[in-house]
Amino acid sequence: MFNINNPLKLSIFVSLIIFTLSIILVSLSVGTLLLSILITLFTFVVVFYVVKQFFYEKIRIIYKNIYKFKGTSNIKELDIDTVEKEAEEWAEAKEEELRQMKQDENYRREFIGNVSHELKTPIFNIQGYVQTLLDGGLQDDTINMKYLKRADKSVERMINIVEDLEVISRLETEQSELDIQTFDINKLVEEVFDQLEMRANEMKISLQLNNQSNSSKTLGDKDKIQQVLINLVSNSIKYGKKGGKTIIRILDMDDNILVEVADNGIGIDQVSLSRLFERFYRVDKNRSREIGGTGLGLAIVKHILEGHNQTISVRSTKGVGSTFSFILEKGK
């Protein structure tokens, strides 16, 4: 197929067709050779002018704009096929960008709504307790300490939410640099167990470590990996069953280790698994608020591991338990 790449080629092509038709007419004694040549030249000039002014220049402007949006000045020679292909690619990229912007906008709107809702509950609780004390409850020994303790608990919940939001903000804006070092994963797990021992005892949940790797040396940001383990183990206790257990398994994967935090708790619905790491998302909202969760723990885990170029995965069965896992590089 004849490929038309510029107005000159198109004009010559059309003119040749006209000239051929004119020769045929001459051979049929319908016209003269001079008339055929004049018609051909006139056709060439008209076609060249029309194509160049109304099509070619407009396409060139579009082509330049595409390259400007791409952030490059290296404009190739104008080719209709190339223009069509790159225009389609540019349009698809812009459509994807628009879709992402709409998704981000919805996400921001939902996030602001969630933050407002999470902060509103403890604020209203504090307001109610303080108002009761001001209305005379402060002199009533049967309620004054009880309401002060409840107000203190609500303040603590607000502080936890704000602190978790600050952590996520630092992680997302990359203001928190990783302090990569070699550390002992066994010792780190034991430190996490020590911090959460009292909570586990309240639920009569046993905390166990099972290291099946040939090494306990791990490479990463020790403090942040500790936060990951604290959040995962804390969740396993919150949503565990009384008399249950939480096991951290360390499995060997050549140059890496696989860390699993498994429990035999209430488990998670399959429908909820895809949204589990969203900020403020809760599988069981009533239970989460009763035990004081902020709904940000797993989002923080996700961000920290992404900072280590790793991902967090989960498998769970309702009523059976859940297992969260991630990979870390072995220490040298």
C-alpha cells in the first residue's frame, strides 16, 4: 500500500493519477496532451496547498504538542502512521492519568472523612465526660474518677491516631530514611514478645518463635521492622481467641528469609482481604473500637515493607486464623 507521509508525496500521487487519466482521454481523442499537462499541474498545486494548509500543518502542531507533553524536544520526521500510533499512546496515557487522578481524589475524600469520623468519636466522648463533671459530677465520688479515666482513655486514643497519621505521612513523603543494618531477627522477635506479653496474657494467648532458617542475621531497618512485627502481633492478639496462640516463623529462602506471623484467631472474610491494608479499614468495626485500634496499623506495615522494596501478603480463613508474611534479605 502506498504510504503518504507528507503533502508533497500526496500531491505527486494524486497528480500522477490525474495525468494518467488525462493520457487515457488523449488516447481516446477526447482532449489534447497540453490540456492534460495543464490539468495535472493545476491539480498538483491545489492538492499540495489544501493538504499542507488544512491537514499537514494541523497534524504537525498536534505532533509538537504531544512531544511537549512528553517533556522532550526531539521531534521525529512527521509520519502519518507514526503520528497516529503516538497519538493513540498519548491519549491512552492521559486517560490512565485522569483515571488515577479521579481515584486519588476519591481516596483523599474518603480518607478525610475517615479521619474526621475517627477523631469525632473520642472528642465527643471527652466533651460529654467533661460536661458531666462541670455540671456537678466532679463533687460526686461515685463518678468523678470513672469519668476522668474514660476521658483520659479517649485522649490516649486521639494521640494514637495522630501519631499513626504522622508515621504514615513521613513514610509517604519519604522524609523517613531507612537505617539499613544487620540485626538478629530472633532477638528482635523476643523484644516484641516482651512488649506485648501483658496484652497476650490478658487474652491467654501464647507467643511462640519458630526459626527454621540456617541464620538469624537479617538486613533491614531494625526499628521499622520491629514496628512491623509489633503491629502484626498486636493485631493477632486483638483478633485472637482466648487460649489461642501466635507464632512467628522464620523460614529459609537461600539469600532471604520469609517471616510469617500466624494465629488461630477469628480469621478474615475473603471479601475483606483486598482492602485490608487501606487506612482506617476495619474488618470488625465494633470490636476494633472496643479494643482501641486506630485502623492504621496494617497501612503502616505496608508502607514500611514497600520502603524495603518488599510486599506484605496475607492468607486467612474465617474462624480458623490468619497468616501475614513478608521477605527480608539475610545479613552478611
